[in-house]
Amino acid sequence: MPTISEQILSRLQDLFPNGAALHEPLFEGNEWQYVKECIDTHWVSSVGKFVDRFEQDLADFTGAKRAIATVNGTSALHLALILSGVKSEDEVLVPAMTFVATANAVSYCGANPHFIDISRNTLGVDSDKLDDYLAEIAEIRNDGLTWNKNTNKRIIACVPMHTFGHPVDMDSLNRVCEKWNIIIVEDAAESLGSFYKGKHTGLFGKLGVFSFNGNKIITSGGGGAIITNDEELAVRAKHLSTTAKTSNAWEFVHDEIGYNYRLPNINAALACAQLEAVPLYLKLKRHLAKKYQEIFQDLEGISIFSEPSDCSSNYWLNVLLVNKENIEYKEEILSVTNMNKIMTRPVWKLMSDLNMYKHCPSMELEISKEMESRIICLPSGVILGK
């Protein structure tokens, strides 16, 4: 009888006879027309109509009052943390299972990532476990802020990450963070087009952040954005992202330390065309997720992760979960699929195990460790859903 690995490979080869990349962009709309306009008019750099248009289009699509485009998702997250008041030596709650940019952005502020566990149901922050953990190690002092009793540092913010596009249980997390006076900054880098109880991800915290890297559901080559319903924060985000330059007809005057985090117009042109296609892309990606559910539904030893209840996920990356009793097959599955031109990948190494973050505070990470050992990411590009 074929092994689990052989059965998985056979079914993936039936689905993708010519092989498949993990995630690749699709350009079948107005991308060339808009980019060519930038080149023809010479408006290719940090200002231009497509930057303004993309910010408005993104705000309209997500339902946010404002969107601020940035050069990538990491810069957007860095700015969002600054705008939320994160200071040097603060602690910021970060899921241990996330892409390294989440923790890095905290470090850019001189703050310390404080790693927390995830839920099997969402692959994102487990709010109930977090609440119990804070009751053990934290206290709200006379200043109204939450302090870590062990490190004597304030715990100012929490950065939930909507893993692979699947929304975190934001109602529960908001209740916990309100109880502990902790600011929420959503890492929605992977979740454009994902909704929790009918509301787009990124709109449940003080600010939300997206990425438009080449492997995301839409891409501007690089690119990122902050969304918020707070007009004052939006104005300040735009100011800081454009080197804190004041408005002047010809002089260069900067009124504080700013950041050159502007999205170039040529990248914004690409993003505008891609955003036009989002409804189609979501349809194709959800169709691909359904295909995976169908072809693997009768295969023992593995399962396909499905969107949490009350959510509509963009299924940025589809996840195959190896059952705990079959963990020994994980490396074999990764090996045979990649050897046969079907690109699969494990999840990121836990942040708490990376050399630069081993010293950071952390809660017990039972589910994060379990999921790290079980997750295999499957080819999930938009084009594969056709």
C-alpha cells in the first residue's frame, strides 16, 4: 500500500501535472496599462496619482476611513507601533508562530517581543490562554498601564497576526486587551480579503497593517499599507512615512524624525490594477481551498485546515495538517513534493527559538510547538484556482 507521502504526492500531481509554485502573482488586468502610464509620464517615484488612488481604493475595499501606503508591510507595522506609543524597553505581545517581520518591527522600536501561544481553531492568538497568563505575570498599576511583574516593563501592545489569511477571534481578543489596557495593532499582512463577522481584518484594533509583497494575494512588487478609522492617526502616519516633510512650495523642511517609507507611484499603479481583481482572486482562492478539501477528505493521517467559524478567509496559503500520530511523515512529504516540482513549505520556525529572540519573555507555547510540527503549506497561487 502507498505511504501517506506517496498518496499526497499522487493527488497533488493529478491536480498540478506541470508542478506548482507555492504562491505566484497573476497579471491579467490593467497592470501594464497603469505601469506604462507612469513610465510615459515620468511619474515613477514617491508621488503621483496612483499612490492617492490606491490609498482611496484600499480604504473603500476594506471599509476603513483611511489607508496610508508604504514601501512594504514591515515598514507599515513599524510605523503602526510608533503611532501606538510603543517605546524603548516596552513589551509587545506577539504570537510565537508568525513571520519574523512581526517581531522585527517590535525590535525596531527598541521594544521587546513577548511571545504568546496560538489557538488550534484559528492558528492565531488564543485569547483565553492569554488572559489567564496575564493574570499570573502582570498587574495594572496606578498609572493605568499593565506591567510585567517579572521584568518590571510595561506591556503596551498586542500584535495578533491573521495567519495564512485566517482571522483571529477578534471579539475575544478585544475583550482581553480592553481588560488589561493593551493596544491592539493587527498584523493583517496575509489577510487582504478576509472578514471576521462581516468586518474586514485590520479594523478591530487601533491600526491594521497589510503587505503587498510578490507572494501575497495582490502585489505591488513590494508595498504595504496601514488602515485606520482614526483621522488624526492617519494624518500622522502619512507625515511620518514621508520623512516628516512639512508643506512648502520649494523648501525642504522636516519637523521631526521621519521615515522614507513612501510607496513609489509605479508600485502603486501595479497595486491599483491588482486591487481591481480582488473579487476574482478571492473566488479563485476559495475554489482552490475547496479542491484541497475534496481531494484529501478521505485520506487518513492528514487534514486540511478550514476557516474559523464566523469568518470568510482569503486562504492566502492552504495548510495541510499532519496528524500527531503521523508526524514522522512530515519531512518525507516535504521532500517528495519538492523533488517533484510541487513547492510545499513548513511553517516558520517559532520566534522564541530564533537566536536573536531566545532571551525574550514567553508564555508556555504548547499549541505553537504542536502546529510547528504538523503544518505543511500547499501551493496556493491565484492562478491555481482556475
